[in-house]
Amino acid sequence: MMNAHSTNGSTACAAPFRTIQLHPTRRCNLCCKHCYSSSSPLLKESLDLNALKAFLKYAYDQGFNNISLSGGEPLLYKDLEALLQFTKKLGYNNTMATNGMLLGSARNQALLQYLDLVAVSIDGPPGLHDYIRGQQGAFEKMQQGLQTLRELNKPFGLIHTVTPESWKELIWLGSFGFDAGAKLLQLHPLELFGRARQELAHWVNDDLHLHRTYILANYLSSKYQDRMVIQADLLHRDYLQSFPQVVNGFARTCNDKSRLAQVIDNIVVDETGTITPFAYGFDPRLSIGNVHHFDGTLFDHYLAKNKVKIETMMKRTLSHVFRNKDQDIINWNEVWVYNSRKPLKASA
């Protein structure tokens, strides 16, 4: 994921990282119960490298500067090393989310040189991790991957999907990550998209769980200050009301609102080549286009056509968040994706 909103409310300018989330394949060596993209070993479709290169050159010239690889398992994308060589040469910051189990091969270790940060997913202590991953011994193999990263002096972080079963393990998780040498611990609440909707529908994070996560994240941030970054993908409603520009690029006073990269910090490219704004799962009717057929007017044309609609959706969604006094802690990504699929009405 690795595309959290900046917590610096004092700025009204564009985020320092304008991210392209790449899902070059949904093929994976696991079938995790919480997988929002429903990835599995049975899925073979993957992105054409040449088409992807052409788009990434265009996007870089338009202001995007950060690649966040996900999947599926990115290490199973056959053209991964060539892709990372290309993006690094262009000037992108390269990051990758992985389950960490495939880092033993010479091929996968060689491509680490083109990555600025590797984020390894972890679901809690061994028993919980293996249950979510659907494979006994998955935790041990993930630990071996962390050891490989340490031996190769590759900066890495941990990504944890917070569930009603795992929030109580966050103190343990902070200690595990710090002892392992992680530079980052990202806490992302479970979202009921993809396979999670079927497998973990009973594990809904209610307001109490989000409060607990928010409080514990602040505790961990204080405990590991300047030694390990704690990133919780949660925002307090009052903070969001004071600084809506944290999520609303159209509200940033110093932005060039005619440039897509300055008002939409994150775009997603999936294994079919579809380009989606903001987040995985965002309303496909508002997709930007496809990497297999686009021209140099793609972003300009998209903004001209959809700017008013997206601004209206953003204001409607924020208004709803501000009026709902029963929920203080907001998983903005989930709220925004959910609201993108609602019919657009005249009144907010």
C-alpha cells in the first residue's frame, strides 16, 4: 500500500510523493483471507512491459515520482527486474510490498538493488499470521525473508492489516518490528473488499477497534520516535475537518489544479492495464484510461471531463464524515472508495 496521507496539516501543497500503485500481476504464492485483490496462484494475467514503460515515462513527465509495487506477489512478475531498472533510471522512488517468502532466490535478491524500500506484510504472531495466510509455516518463511533483507542491508518496513483479532498484538508487533530492524511499521485497517468480503466478513473493525488502533499507534510512535516510523492509515475527524487538504487535492491553495498529479496523489494500474484514480476499488466508471492505449492528452482530458464530478463527490464525502459525530476515527481510503460508488446526487 505505502501511500498514506501526509499528517502535516500545515501545508496546502502537493504531497512529496505522488504515487503510482502498480499491480503488474494478481498471481501470488498464497491465498490470504484478507486479500483485497483476491490474488491467488491460479491467476496468470500480467501487464505488458513495453506498454507499462511508455505509460510510466508519460506519468513521470506529468509529475508522478513514486512507484509502489503490489499485487499479487510482485516477485512473481516475470519482467520485474527490467521494470525496476527502467523506473529507477527515469528517477522514480521504487517501493515494493511483498509477503517476504520468495527472497531466497538469486534472481529476487539481485533486483533488490533497484528498490528504495521493501515492505513485508505481517498479520501478527505466528499462529494468527499462518491462519490469515492459509499456510502453516508462512511466518517462519517470512522471517527468513527479513533475515535476507538484513544481510543485504536493504531498508525494509512491515505492513500489518489490523483486524479485531490483531489490534491487541500491536505492542508485540512494534517490538518485533524494531528488533528485526524495520524502518517502518504501517498499520492499515482491514477493508472488506475482494476475498476479505467472503472470508472475514465477521471481522469488521468497529469504531472501538479503530480508536484502540489510533491510540496504540500514537503510543508506538512515541516509543520508537526517530528509530522506527509508525504510520497508521487513520485520521481523526476533527483533524480532517481542520485540514481537508490532507485528502482533498483540490483544496490545496498552491497546487496547479490543471495538473492531475497535483490534485490526485495516487493512481492505480492493475494487471489489465486499467488506470484508476486514488485507490484500488475506486468506482471503475471513473477510471482514467488504460496503459495499452493512451496519448499525451490523457491526464488533461480526464481532468477536463471529471474534475467537477470528483470535487463534488469529495465535498459530499467529507460533509458526511463531518456530520457523523458517532465516528471519530476515519479510515479515509475505505470511506472514499465506498462513497465513490454511490449515485451522485445534487445535494451533499
